[in-house]
Amino acid sequence: MDERRLVIALFGIAVAAVIGALAYRFIAPLTVSIFLYYSTRRYFKSLRRLRLPARVRAVTVLASLAVPLVLLISYATVLLVIEARAFVAQYNLLDVATTNIEWLGGIDKIPEFTIQGLYAAYQSGDLSPFIDFASAHAEFLTTLVSGFFLNMFVVVIVTYYLLIDGHRIRDWLLRFDDDAIIREYLEAADKELESVLFGNLLNVIAISLIAIAAFTAYNALVPTPAEVPYPTLAGTLTGIASLIPVVGMKIVYLPLTAVAALPIVLGGDQSLLVYVLGFLVVAVVVVDTIPDILLRPILSGENTHVGLLMLAYTLGPVVLGFYGLFFAPIVLVIGLTFGQTALPRLLGADEDEGLSADQMLLSDFTEERSFRDSVRDRI
């Protein structure tokens, strides 16, 4: 290697190091972007039937995700505030809070969650404790909010351009192909990632529909005091939480069971707790166990082992934090695909090694079936 090539190589290493450092800084939003890209790519491709430009299709896909998510979060926030206000007023918890929490001492009543109610509370000074609390922690709140919107911006931009220009990245990587190994590996990894991550999206939708149906049917069959609140919202959140295996859905239906049982325990008919226990059984069996046994193997990809995938989903957040929920399955799929496609060829293994001379391949059956179909068509 001459001096010029050495300088260029060192410059390339320096640039790669800088890009790697920046990518590590934003590894969480970048991981979520890759997850969203593979989860929505089939939807993006299906919009070709409408003869829409790629940019319009990408915007449509992102809007299809963002608008329902914003509406869901807004709806859940409003309901949470309203229900918390009603609960506090019903059980006179405001007096206890103002007595034990110093900065709530100036609040006489909870304001109505409307523009007029908040404005009236601001004029009367009831919001002053909250404003003082926000002012005292302004730096922390500003960092939290700005960091959230920065990460959301990165997710939207990266997902958008992956949908539009993902094929260009693939073509660039194929420029370094050697004996078709890279092409074979990239195609296998790309196909498996799409299968696994798109399966996760389908699993969320399926679990949401099952949970909504189960919670609504429960409310239709039990007395009013034993009903669970907002079955549609609860079912949707259960589906989203199903992304986390083993403990995912439990973080929704267990608190929901507690919320349904709390008014009965505090002053209702204790015999109604049997219905609440029945709801817990329905949630565990119908919503959690049966779909997990039936759906997850079907929607877990073509080659990735279901047990390894569940292990990645479980240990990823423990080791890496929130983004590990998306990062660990991606790394698992990439690693397993490398071991199944590229590694045997790099080590010199024959592609059909281990098969006896008279053992037929799957492609042999496919070709034979195609031949029979062609003969039948001629007849």
C-alpha cells in the first residue's frame, strides 16, 4: 500500500469513528427507526398499487403511525386526568395531599380540566404551586422535553429516508460483494428482519383486537360496579405492551384489575370481587396465554428460533435499557442469519453438505410440482 492509499485509509477510519460516535449517541432513535422501517415496509410497498410517488407513500406511512399514536396518548392523558380528579374528589384525598405535601398546601380544589377551568384556576392562584414547582425544576423539565422531541425528530427523518432510499444503501453495500456471499447474506438478513419485525406489528394489532373484544364482552356480562374502565383504550394499550414478552401485557391488565377492584374494596359489595377475579382469569388465559402460544410462533419469522427471539426481547431491555427492546432482536436476526448463510461459505463448507446422494431438496419438490402443473395446464 502506497502513502496516498494509507492516508486515504486513515482518513476513512477517522470519518467512520466520528460517524460511529454520533450513531452511538443516537442509538436509541436509530434503533427505533430501523424497527419502524422493517415493520412498515410491506405497507409502504403495498401503496404502489395506488400509483403514489415514493415520498407521498412514506409520508402516508408515517402519518398512519403518528396520528393514531398522538390521538391515543392524548385520549389516555385526558381520561387519566379526569378519572384521577373524580377519584380524588370522591374519596377526599385532596385534604390528605395538601396536609402531607408542602407545595400543594395552597390548593383548595381541583380545577376542571377545560380551558375555562384552567384559566379560572390560574386567575384564582390555584395553579401557583404547580407553576412554582415547574420553575424550580425548569432545567430538568426542559432537558427532558427537548430530548424527547429531538429523538422523535431523528426517528421520523431516518424512517422516512430509509423507506425512500433503503434500496440505495443496499446497492452501495453490494458494490463490495465477493463471490456473491454479501448478496446472499444481505438478502437473507433483509428478508428475515422484515418477517420478524413486521410480524411484531401484526402481533400488536391482533392482541389489541383480542383484548378489546375480551374486555368489552366482560363488561357486557358483569354488573356495572365490577366493570373495567375504558375497555377499548385498555385493549389497545395491552396490544402495544405485547411487544415486551413475558411481562408486557401484565403491566396493563394487572393495574386495570386493581382499578376495577379498588372501588369495591373501598366501599362496595365485596361479593362483586368474584367478577373482578373472573376478569383477571380472562385476561391471563384469553388475552395473554392463548395468543402468545398460537400467534407468536407464526409471526416470529421464518428462520429465527422463537425461544431465542423471546429471550432477546426479555434480556435486551434489561441489559441495554428501553432501546434494547428493539436492538436485541435485530442483532439476534443479523447474527443468526450470518451463521446460517455467510459463515459456512467463508469456512469452505459445501452448500448441500450433509445430504445423502438420494435425498431430495425442497427445490426438487417445487420443480416437480411446477412440471405437473404445466402438464395439467396443457391438457
